[in-house]
Amino acid sequence: MTQDGKRYAVEPGDFTRRGANYDGEGVNFGLFSAYAEKVELCLFDETGKQEIERIVLPEFTNEIWHGYIPGLQPGALYGYRVHGPFDPESGHRFNPNKLLADPYARELVGNVAWSQANFAYILDDELKDLSFDETDSAPAMPKCRVVNFNGKDKTPCQKPSVPWSQTIFYESHVKGMTMLHPAIPEELRGTFDGLGQKAIVDYVKSLGITSIELLPIHFFPDDSHLLDKGLSNYWGYNTLAFFAPASRYYGPKGFAGFRDMVRTFHDAGIEVILDVVYNHTAEGNELGPTLSFKGIDNFSYYRTMPDTPRYYINDTGTGNTINTSHPRVLQMVTDSLRYWAEEMEVDGFRFDLGTILGREPQGFDQRSGFFDAVGQDPVLSKIKLVGEPWDIGPGGYQVGGFPPGWAEWNDKYRDTIRDYWNGTPGTTREFAARILGSGDVYDLRGRRPWASVNFIAAHDGFTLNDLVSYNDKHNEANGENNEDGHNDNRSFNYGAEGPTEDEGINATRERQKRNFLATLFLSHGTPMLLAGDEFGRSQMGNNNGYCQDNELSWLHWQDPYESAEALRAFTKRLIALRQDHSIFRRENWRDGLIVTWLNPGGGEFAEEHWDDEASTTIGLRLSRDHPIEEGWDDVLLLFNPQDEDVSFSLPDDRRWVLELTTSDPMAKMAGEIGNQSVPLEARSLAVLRPI
């Protein structure tokens, strides 16, 4: 007890360290706020319900408020109250009645309990956000916890370091992967501990996957409007704390369960990639809650309208946009990335609405502060970086616009492949570019074919099964009158909307699934498979399952789907084919690969064929004039999206054997093609190799 009756004394501390850092004898606290007038550190009892002490941080150095508390131990719960001007029209929203989460908190305890208290203004006041609310929000807020956890313990982690040219992403969800898996103990389902179970890791390994990509696992609250409808935020794209794991995924090991899960995948040679959301936060627009950044330094953390800073620039479509043009905000983002890469040992990141991170006040810039900072960083520049290259702001579509060193989700690939196999006329030229790695988009500044992350389906949109089963979205369960989600799905149901007992329709759907998968894994670039697509997972036509934390979104491992095992076996076969033969995964554009496009008559695909919109059946010959270390040096891929069979004449300089066809997933090594032509069935793909 100090002389003034306080439990803890406070010393100046170190301004160079943000967050709460334990040094063995006490905890150093540091908080950036350029416009604050006073910062109070609030300590809570072990339940998080009783505030036991309020300590003013004594020093303000280089816009960092800081103090050191001798004797304070790991496990202590805390939050901040920040004093300053409440002047929304000038962009300042300080309100010390609101308990705020530390942007650098390594762990949050509890959840947001939505009420008036979470808002800095009076909800029903006619002045709206210009009014001032005095309700204490501490009872409604999660508390930050001081953590003494070193991800790099005495046994260094050996990361898989999978080469880009061999990488295969598997987009997954911690809870969705584990909730219905019969081999996962019930108490571990939905947790990091469950995801790290042998049954899951072995399964992912058995497919041939090299890199599991997890939907957001940073701490996020459930939106109040979803809770009111009995729903919740399943995907997690609404971050509140960029250093803290989402405690909803804790198992018996708690915080440590995440790192242990990562190491289990690493032991199996599998990378862990995080889907991260640094483009916006859970605080919304001017009418949103005050949970952290908005009350700490709204004007610095967010991009506000130049002439009316009361309002936010909304290039994300979520109400606010993080201001990475500010050096301290940029530092927070890069510190967070390094923390997850070094302390938590992950192998890379996929950046949601990544175009935002390249924005400066004048618009998107390849030389933005964020791209420059990451590009020269000795840690971040060496790991896998994948951008979602679009947002809703001006000039927001930037496929191909990211700097060297980055890969990108390529929606041009997704849309073109869907159109092609739907038989859309005039897609052949575009199709050709996409399956060769989209060199028209990425072959510049030394970028490689792997920069194109190819996918047919992702979390946002139809699953592969639903892509061939529904003409229209069916999102009624989301409670938005089926008005949410994409309308441009480029899907086709082949005669019945949803499940059917029609054997002909089902056979066509299964063949189309194989066509999509075969095209994906035999294309140059980096393939990404949506978890469950390998066995026909369905969301019953819902193409926006962001709020469906239930069996609609979870993976049904005890397959209720017909032909599930056959499709899974076919997927494994495709992945093995890709990994065994480097001709399907070229590493650079100038590797001596000879590319020849063929027409069904046996000659080269001439200009008149490219110009003919109906000319969609095409052959691709990939060959090398020198031996290669991994697999074949010559291969034929034949594509027929039409509704009728086609006889395809083969090059007569080699003798050919059928290796694979989507018309019969069991067919293999069917023998030499004696007459140098092959019957290519309707809606099918064939792979032939020379003998």
C-alpha cells in the first residue's frame, strides 16, 4: 500500500514499448494518443467485475502515454479511460466514462455486452453522436489481461517454409472444421485445441495440402443486430484487438492452445496462414460504439472526411477505415504482424480488403507506407503475403496492382473458369490466360506465376457443390430478406434448384465439380481449395454464411453427400498429380516452357479460332525441350465445356496414353490411344501423357 492509500505505485516507465509488458518485476504500460489530455489505467479484480484501482499514467513522451507498475503480475486485468476533447465535428470523441481496450492487448477476457453504455453518445438523443453519454461502460466491456507468454520457448519451432511453387492453400474455419468431427472430443470441438487434434491434421495432410488458411482468429465481438436475431458473427471479419486471439476458440489450454495448434501443423509439414482484417474495426461509423480506438484517438486511428471529420471515409463498406497513413497506426499493424509471425509462429497472412492498406490520402499507391514498411521488414518480407486486392472505394479494384513479393486472390480466375465451364461463349481467350497463371496480369516487375492465387470457391459465395446446384442464392436464414450476398454467382443448377433425385442431373453436377477441381489444380499459379469442397459440402444455397454459426456452415464429416468419397479421392489424385509434376506449377515465366494451343482438328489454335466465340473446345500442350527433375516433360490437357462429345485429334509426334478424365473419375492408364484421336465427352477434361 502506498502513502496515498493506493495498492500500486507508478513510475515513469518506458515509452518505446506499447501494450502491457511484464519484465519479471512489474508491468510497463504504453498507449499512443496524440490528442489525449490524460490517460487512466484501470485495474480490475480477478473476476473483471470490480474496478480496484485507477492510476494516471504519469508520462507523455512522443505522443505515448506510459507508466511502470512495480509488483503487478501477469494475469492482471485492465483497461483504459482516456480524457480529452469530446468534439465529434473536429474528429475527437474522447469520453472517460468509456472503458477502452488496449490496442496492443495480448488477451481479452469476457465479451462485449451491448447496451447504451457501449456508446459515447445518447442513442435516442436527437443530436445523435453530438450528444454525450455518462454511463460507465466497464461492466459491458471485456477486460485486457497482462500476459507473460513467450511463443519462442526453449525449443525453437521449425517452420515448414513451403516454396511458393508447391503451395496449396486450404481455406478453413476453426469452429467449422471441428464442431461435427466424430474423432474430436466434444470438449475440444470449436477450439484451437480441437483443430490441432491428430484427426484434423492427418486429414489435411492426407489431401496433400501444404498450407491451412484460417478465417479470422483475432478477437472480435458479435454484432448486436445479429444477436437480436439469434445469430452471431461466424466469419469474424470485425476485429477489436489485433494482438489477441479470439477467446471463443479457447480450449483447455486457453491462450497457449493457439501456439500449440500451430506447432502441431508444423510438425506435419503444414503451414498456418491467418486471414487478417486490418482495414477496419468493430467500432463502425459515427453512430457505432466506443470500444477502443475511437475513444483513444479517433482522429489518428481512422480516416475521416477531410472537410467534415465528424464522418468517416468508408472505403471498406463497414463504416470506418483504419488510417495506415499515420505512422503510429502503421506501426501498430506491422507490430501485430510481427507478433503473430514471430511469437505465435504463423507462416503468413491473407489480408482482407487488402487494397485499403495501400491507400494514402490521394488513393491507392503501390508505394504506400504500408507496402514500403512490409517490403523492407526483415521478418515480414520473408513470409507469405496474400492480398485481397479490392475494396469499395474509388479505384478499389487492384487485381495485379500489388507490389512485388505479394500474391493476390485472383477473382478474374474464379469468374473466367466458372463462365468457361458453364459454356459461356467468347471465354476461350480469357480462359487460356487464366490457366497459364494470368501472365497478362502478373508478369511484370519480376513477379512470378505464384502471385495468382487461383480459386473456384471461397468462404464468401457458393461452395463448389452449390455452384453447380443453384441458379440463385438462398440467404433467407440471414434475416435480410435474401438481399445480402452476391447476385453475380455464375452458377447453374442443370435442371433443378438444390438437391434432387434426378440421376442425370446429379451425374452432370458431379462431372462439373471434377472439371472445376481439375482445372484449379492443373492451372499455373497457387491453388486455394475451400474446406469441404473436396467432398461436396453444401450450404443449401446460402452464399453469405457470415452469420450462420451452426450446421449450415460447419463441415459434415460423416458424409451425407452422395459421391463424397469418390470426389475426395479424385481431389487427392489431382493434388498428387500437381505435386509430382512441376510442369503444372511453373516457377517463373521464362523457364523455357513451350506452350501450344490446339484445336480439335489437330492443328494449332489459330487466330480465327480465338475470335470465334463458339470455339470453346481447346487443347493445351505443355512441353520442355530439356529433361526436368520432377515428372513429365510433355503433357496434353484437353477441355470440352460443350454439351456434346468431340473427337480430338492428337499431335502425331508422340504416342499418347490417357492419364485422367473427368468423365470417369476412376479411369487411369486406359492404354495407348491407337488412332491418335480421343473421344472427348461432353463437359469433360482429359489429361494425356506421352509414352
